[in-house]
Amino acid sequence: MGLDSAAEAVDVPESDLAVARAADSRPIADVAADLGLGSADIEPRGDGIAKLTHEAVRSATADPDAVDSTTVLVTGMTPTPKGEGKTVTTVGLGQALSARGESTALAVREPSLGPVFGVKGGAAGGGYSQVLPMEAINLHFTGDIHALTAAHNLISAALDNHLHQGNEESVDVRRVDWPRALDVNDRALRETVVGLGGPARGVPREDEFVITAASELMAVLGLASDLADLKARIGRIVLAETADGDPITPADIGIAGAVTALLRDAFRPNLVQTNEGVPAFVHGGPFANIAHGTNTLVADRVGASLADYLVTEAGFGADLGAEKFAHIVAREGIVPDVAVVVATVRGAKRHGLEMWPTDFDALDEPDPEAVRAGVANVRRHVEVVESFGIPTVVAVNVFPDDAEAELAALESTLAESDVAVARSTAYLDGSDGALDLADLVRERAGTGEYAPLYDLDASLREKIETVAREVYGADGVEYVDGASDDLDRIEEWGHGDLPICVSKTPYSFADDPSLTGVPEGWTLTVREASPSAGAGFVVVKTADVMTMPGLPARPAAEGIDVDADGDVSGLF
């Protein structure tokens, strides 16, 4: 750590887990009381965790039009593979708003076991800006993701049983699109064959597994407004096709009600708290590429109803996360009043050095000029969010070993472009480190007027081309490998009025991760499209999507352990 580092003379925490264990947590009933919830409104699920009751959810979301709160959306610049600290910033900002006397609630996604034991380790924020209890949130939590896994596989089992029992709906076994699910990274399950072993074992066919966060059922849970809507959405999921090309759904095979029953409790938001006792909803966790990548609609609605400020988060950079929030989530009534784009020295430096793949050792070398050169990427993300009519500020998320000269270069270059910017040291300082950001957010909130970039009655191609041009900066769109036929079929099925959800690399505005900064003179290539009819959007794929990750050479699981007293170590 250099003498000019941002963390000079500051004690860097030993680990996120150590900070979490040392926190003086409040009783969950007191946290709930901050939101006006009584003991009858919550169901405790262990130390510091509660689920809201169905009645509490219904009461809080009964009249969305009557809600008069401020919604803050946290998004980011084009990230490095290690991320730029959106969750830390989300939690730190929420704590700072609370410290300024604002009634505040946070809403973030639940961690998947795949990343926890794979590459990232724990995923609940970090340092003095995290959600607690950190161990429980990262390991099983309230069982929501396990319930989703079971519900997903119930659909799989019912579909294969339908084939075995006579196939009354005339499902074409070559056109089954519904996989099986598991919440663990396992590359060996990406392609499988089921039904082997003779007539008593079922109908042989090719199959695959996806990680549970990639299940359309996760996206369905994330966008359902109530249990009736959840059941209706489940019933609309396209599982397979007949030989004539007609869609087959859970409603067709009579399974939508049973699947909804398995998700009855998972639908209820989970209430926890931050290091400083601020209420936080940790609920849902859809992928940010093939889905919309944010926590549940119901958690956002409850938070916005019960607090004056809701701080919520979108996955990846603004080109993916904020765009999907604006075109999918905002249309469900959660409209951001202000947005925060998280930027970092190392993120800007990667773009300034035109670096791909990312060499983190090289990024450790101080280079203020490279930081300045990479600011164009940050500025472009601000422009993207503001194109939706959402006022935007930049939070410079400070890592403990950031050089002061580089931080100053990032901030001054942004200021030269009239970008509102505030430094955040929320990882080291909690709310104290995000007070300037909170003040800037309060100042800018409500000064814009939300407007999506496309109308839902536009054709799917028009929607794709609008996002490609206006958000990504592409010159045009090329449809290959049957993508045009996919779009025609989706519109024939009656799903042409849905918003689109583009799946592309998060590491560039373009569909090629090696194109850093703000690429120009390129064409977006669309390779496939498929309906997520239950979730309520059309997935547009620009490349093969990794829906079942594998473990790395040294998975995080190798560093996780538990002692004789049951205390876990190694969770980041």
C-alpha cells in the first residue's frame, strides 16, 4: 500500500466475515419497526432474519399509485471481472441516507451458491457496508433458492412424465427447451441424456442443467406482483413445442398450481439489516444477462411503500442492468427518481489501457493518465441512464489501495464533463464514507422525467435495433443462425409486445469484450431469440450464454471451512 493510497492510516478490515461477526446487530423486530411493521407482520427465521407475512406484503403493495417515496437505482460502468462494488455502494448509500435522517430501505439480490463456492466467494456487500447475517445470507439463507430449484425440477419431472404417460399434448422430444436446475457450478451437467434404460425409465432425450439463478422461474418470481400473478406467469412459460411448432406450457400439462405452491413462501421478501441496522430486503437473484438482474419487484414495492427512500441495484453496467431496469422493471411501476453509476480507478484504467483480458497485476501500477483516458466509458454510462430521463450521479467507489493521484484524475476528469461526482469510502467507513454521495443523490432526485426508448407495440426488431443504436452505440444489427426465424415465431405466438432482454458480454458496450472504452463502427450480431413468456420479456442472445458455470482451477470452496463449534471461515 503506497503512502499516497486512499487508505493511508486507515485500518483495513481483516475480512468481510470478521466485520460481520463484530457488528452489533439489532433484534429483527426493531428493524421491522423502523418500517412500521409489527410482530404480526413478520415471521422470524433465525437470528436477524425474518420473512414478511403474506398479509403484510398485500397491505404494503395494495395501492402502488399511492406510494410517494424516492427510488434510487445503483448501476455501474463497464466492469472488470471482479466487479466495481455496486452492492457495497448500495449498502453504504442506504446507510448514509439513514444517517442523514431519511427513512430508508435497501433491496438487493440473494447470493447464489455457485459464485459463493466458485469464483467470487461471499456476495453480500463488504467491509462496513454489507447486509447481515453475512454467513446465513451466503449459505442457504431462508431456503428461497432451494425452493426455486425444487419447483424448477418439478416442472422438468412433470414434463418427462407427460412424455412417458402417452404424450397427450404431442410434445416433440427434439424441441424440449426446459432444462433441469442446480444451484452449484457443475460443467459436467451442461449437456446430458435422460430417460435411458428401457421403457420403464422414460423417454430418452437430450437435456441440460442450468444454475438456478439462470432459471426462467427465478425471473418469474422476480417480476410477479402477487401469488395469483405468480401462478399465471408460471402457467405461460414455454417449455417445449409440438411437431407443428405450437408452444407447450406448464398450464398445458396441469402443473402450474403445484409449482406455485412450492414457491408460496419464497415469494415473501426476506428482511435483514446492514452493519448499521438499516432495513434491507434480500430477495430473488435472476441472472443479469438472460434475465433482468435485480431483486424482486415485490421487495422493491414493499420497500418503496414503507420507507421514504428505496435504494435498489441492477446487475452489470448501465448498458445491461439499467437498460433492463428502465425497459422491464420500471414498466411494472418501480421508476427510479435518480441513479448512481459506480466507477472505480481500476475500471477506468482498464479502458484507458484498452486491456482485455484484464491483468489485475498491471492495474495495480499507478497510471493517472490511463485513468483519464478511460473516463469516456464512465461518461457514456451516465449518458445511457440519462437518456431514460433519469438524473444521474457518479459514485467513485474507493478500494483501500487506490492511489490518491488516480482518484483525483478520475474525479477531475468527470467534473470537467459536468458529471456530478462524489467519492465513496463506504467499504472502510460505512455511512460516514457515503455522506457526500447521499447529499448529491438527495439534491438530484426527482429532477428528471422517465421515458423508455421504445414502445411495447414496436416490433421486436425495432426494439433490438433501438437498444443497439441508442444504448450500445452500434451502427446496425445483423441477424444470423436462425435468429430472424426465432423472432418471427415469437411474434406469431403473440409475444411481440413484450420488452426485450439482450444477452451480451458485460465487459464491453459491444458484443465483443475486447472492444474497450466506447466502441464505434461495429455491428451487433443477434444469434438467437427465445420467449421468457412467464417472466414477460424476450431474450435476445448475441453469443452462447453460459447458464451453468464451471468451477475455476482454485474454486473459492477450497478456502471455506467450518470448525468444531460450527463457525464458518473463508467466506470472503
